[in-house]
Amino acid sequence: MSTGKITENKTQHDAVIEVKDVTKNFVVGKNTIQALKKVDLVVSATDFMVIFGPSGCGKSTLLNIILGLDKPTAGEVEIRGKKINLMSEDERAAFRAEKIGMVYQMPYWIKSLNVLENVSLPLLVRGLSQGQSLIRAKEVLADLNLSDFSGQFPTQLSGGQQQRVGLARAIVTNPWILMADEPTGNLDSKSGEDIMKLFLELNKKHKRTIVLVTHNEDYWNFGNRRVEMSDGEIIEDKRHG
Ligand SMILES: Nc1ncnc2c1ncn2[C@@H]1O[C@H](COP(=O)(O)OP(=O)(O)OP(=O)(O)O)[C@@H](O)[C@H]1O
Ligand SMILES: [Mg+2]
């Protein structure tokens, strides 16, 4: 159909992530689980994509394959035209650290470091000086209205506050893409909504591409695109807003 063609050309033009014909099988004993079945997905630079679907349908597997943490059984993934399955393990890790920010259901902290130090850590790992890292971490915390927490230890904060600091840490390296797997899973509805609004701001104001998995149907229409998965396949991909 002609309208489909126009959309396709546009999305391919500014594609950030291209998942091409990706299949993922897990072999457990004598059984093979088909976690992903020939999945095709193009994520545009401006997308805030919300992915949902029943438990076990392959959402986390898809995210892990895009991140290069797991290898597809067949098919390939390109990020801004770069084939991640052709990279070495080290190249992939460096690429991930620089270009993709990741947020999980429970943020992981170095407990002996305060909020500011935890947020600066990805920059130290990338080789920035401690001074430069702390300056940039302060900027990001201020940007997200989190400066008040700088000197506290993450474990002294509420779940929602920790998740917001986790988001600051995920964007401190200025990644192209932010990926999140159930980031509101442990939060009450008010804190969950605050997190979703922060993602929206990062998408709109800071022009980050966002791919987010959630079970919470209140958030399925939060971004500009909703993708429904079932049994290893994408069964609906709807743009709105
Ligand atoms: N490392 C693994 N080894 C074997 N099977 C796996 C592995 N990881 C995932 N699977 C299987 O692949 C399928 C998809 O799992 P996945 O974790 O992607 O689901 P999900 O959609 O993220 O579910 P949930 O909403 O519960 O997080 C499931 O049947 C799961 O049991
Ligand atoms: Mg999952």
C-alpha cells in the first residue's frame, strides 16, 4: 500500500535501531524455546516506543539482543547503520557504554558511593578525570531536579527517587538511545508516572530515542508508538501523537 511505503521510507531514513529478521532460540534440555520469531523492527530517532505483551513473550530477549548482551540465532541488528553482531565482545561493550543508556526495574548501586559519585561513575569508567566526571554528573542531576540528593547515599532514597537518579546515571554519557525494562515495576502509581514524565522530557527536550518495556497499561500510550508482542512476534505496531 502506498501509505505504508511512505512511512517505511521515512523511518528508514532516520533509523537508529534496525532489527532485521531476528530469531532467538533457547535450547533447554531437549526443548527449544522460540523466544523471538523473525522479528523486524525499525526504531526512528524521534521515537518513544513502548513495548508490552504477556510475560514470556520475548520483550527482555529483544532488548538484550538490541543491547548486544545476547546474540540472535538468526538475523541481525544495526544501530545507526553499524552491525553490532560483527563487533568483537570488547567493541560491543564499549559501544553499549557510550551509545546506550539502560534502566532496569531495580537500579544497581555502589553502596559506599553517594548519589553524585554513583552518577559520575560511567564517565570515570570511560576515562574522564574525576573532576570532569563530577562536573558533568552535577549538571545532569540539576537538569533532572535531583541536586538535593547529591550528597545522600542511594539506599537512603525511596524507590521512585532511586529510579530518577538511575535515569540520571543512564544519560550522563549522553547516549543516543535509552532502553528501559520495566522501569516502573517496583513503584507506586505517582512515582511511576513521574518516571514516565521524565522519559517523555528526555525524548522531547533532549531528543533521546527511547525503547521502554512496561506491563502497566496506563503507560502504553505514553510515547508516540506502541508495540505489542505475543509469543515471540510483534502483533501490533501503532504510531500516534
Ligand atoms: N537465558 C534463557 N534461557 C532459556 N530460556 C530463556 C532465557 N531467557 C529467556 N528465555 C525464555 O524465552 C522466552 C522469552 O523470555 P523473555 O524474558 O524475553 O520474556 P519477557 O517478555 O521479558 O517476560 P516478562 O514480562 O516476564 O519479563 C520465555 O519463554 C523464557 O522462558
Ligand atoms: Mg522481561
